[in-house]
Amino acid sequence: MNLNSSLRPPLPTSYVAEVRKTCAALRNAQKIDVTDAAIKRLLFSSSFLKSFKRISANHGLNFPLNFPSIHSEINFLSILSLLNFASGYRVPLHHQTGRGAWDNIRALMFGLYITSSTSQGSLLTAKGMQTITVHQVADLMSVNLHVEKPHSEIPGLIVGKLGGPIFDLVKLIVTTLHETGEVLESIGELDLGSFVIKSLKEGDAKQSADPNASVDVVLSKIVGAFPAFQDMAIVDGQPVYCFKKALFLVHAIVIRFGSSNKLPFQIPDTSQVPVFSDNVLPSILVHLGVIDLSRSTAHGLHTKFPGATDGARLDSLLGLPPQVSNTPTDTKPKIPPKEGPILTKEQSYILRAAALDACERIIEVARSLAEDGLPMEQYWIKNITLPELDLWLWAVAKDRTDYRELERFVEKDTVFF
């Protein structure tokens, strides 16, 4: 039952449809339950009703940078999306920097951008991406690549040696940048932004009554060209496609440029694209009772989140947040998060697929709610979108103290989330 990472399905012909189809099929095959009752319990919970409108607008894509051109900003967003992983290193990153994966990757991007604005040459071009080193990335992230180990010959002497989880992460980042730069240079592109802009223009030519048509074009170009965007696998003989980073990239461009009319071409409508399934969404949906793993015994997933089915705990999580202490935040000791269950690649794909399909089901249930059974102030539930739901699940995980303490599953050595 182990996942052979070298065994992958072919690229799909219809990206959005195949993401939905394969994730639903895998969830059902693994006997992971998502019921209407559990979904409605979430939708009408105090936690959801009181925070959704506020939190789902916090996309985190406003940057304190002065981009000289639209091309420069799209290139920045494209490389940010390319490097939007490191979730498996959240705990060691917190220990070293006090920040999680996303904030550390954003900090790295700021450093890359600022460094590239000097006379030293841009690290955000195809050529620059191929030259970046492990030590440059570590310096820009302000992380230590050494671990302390006893000297092999001198008792009592402790020495620092290259190694440890942060070293592994930085090597993944460097490998991803090198590989992507090599692909760009081989096809004659100056940088990733140039490639993405061309893909968006091709998507514009495919605008049709089907809102997914232009998204499919852009995804096919990005995923087809770059291995670091090829987020797919075969699990128990079934193909599964997630494409988290590629979907995120397209939606990030829509967030930044969708209402500005600054682009000389039309960008895709992403209001109906699948969610960007990482480790946060499935973990939170398990803790909030939407994803039920109790029958999913084939890969031992039913044992990975002990206590998730506790009724009193669930009532507390779905209720209003705990009262905030009056103690000033800067005087409180910062406690790094607890590492969640470590999963195999196979287990990870199963849970991510389940979360993606669960979000599709949440939107279906929300749309089906009868208006005559809803108070007027809750009509908005019927109109929530998948990207809004994604942002709420991702952001609420950090918005409440009790949610921040919830364990998220861990998969190391992946560049997909």
C-alpha cells in the first residue's frame, strides 16, 4: 500500500473537473464520511457565523513593496506560489524564527525581492534562480542550518554540523528554484512571471460560458511545465489530483488584479475553483467534525487524530472563542505549536483529497438551504464561495487560541504544500 512517488498519473485533460472527480472518488474509496448534518452543524455554529465575513477577507496578499511594473508583481506572486510549501517544517521554524511556514516563505520572498533590486543581479530571474545557494536562502530566512552533536572523538565536546529539518527545508527550496530556473531557461523565458503572463493570455483566448475553461488552460501550462506544480499521485491504484499551488497562484493573481482593470487581457474567474488543499484544511475539518475518519481503517487514518470525536470538545470548538486574557501579548511567553501526526505521502493525499471534496460538499449544502428556513441575517451563507471557505478555514486556524493549539498533520520532504 505504500505510495511510489515515481508512479504518477498522466496529466489530466480537464484540470478542474479531474481535481473534483478524483478527490471525491478517493474520499469515498477510503470510507471517509462527510455528512450533511456535520456540515450544517458547522455552518450554523457560533464560530462560523461570528467570524466568517471578517476572516474570509484576510488573504494575506498585500505586500509592503513598491513593484515597478505589473510584470514584476506577477513574477513575485508566481515565485511566492512556487515556494508556498514548508508546512511539514512548521514546528522547527517556530522554534527558530517564531513564525510559521507561510510567514517564513513570505519573509524569504521579501528578501529575494529586495536583494534583487540591488546591483548584485536579480535572483528572481531564470538565471538568478539557478545561482542561489543554500547559505543565501538561510541568510534571507534568518535560520541556522547547523545542529549540535557530540564530537565523534573528543568526549564532552559539542560541535555544530550541517543538518536537521531546517537544513532539509532550505535544500528543498534551493532545489525547487534551481529546477524551475532551468526549465524557464530551456524554453527561453526570462522569468516565471513572463511564463505565467503568457499562460494567462492563452486563457483569455479560451474565455467561454464554462468558467473553468480558461482556468484549465492556465493550469495546463503551469503544471505541465514545472515539476514543483505537479501535485498528483496514484493511491491504491486511483489517480488523485490536487494542484494546490497552481490553483493558489491563479487565484492570487485574481485577488491582486481582478478588480483593477490594470491588465490588458482578461483573467480567469476563480470563484468556483477547488480549494487549495494543504495540511491545514483537512486537519481543521477533522477537528471541527466535518471529516469523520472513524470508518477509514485501510491506512490507519482513524488513529491519527485521537480525541477529534469528543462531543464536549467539539461543542467548545464550534462555540464562541474562549475569553481573551487581559495580559499584553508581548509579555506572554510564545509557545511553539505541537507537532501533529506525521503521515506518509499516501495518507497525506487521502486527507487532502477528503478536505477538497468536503469543501465542495459544504458549498453544495450551503446552496441548498431553503431561504424560508433561514433568518434574514443568515441568507449570506447560501452565497459563500470555495475560495472564501478556503481562506476562512486557513485563517481561523490562527485566529483563535484554542484553534492554534489544534494539531495539524505533518508530511516532510514535499514541495506541494
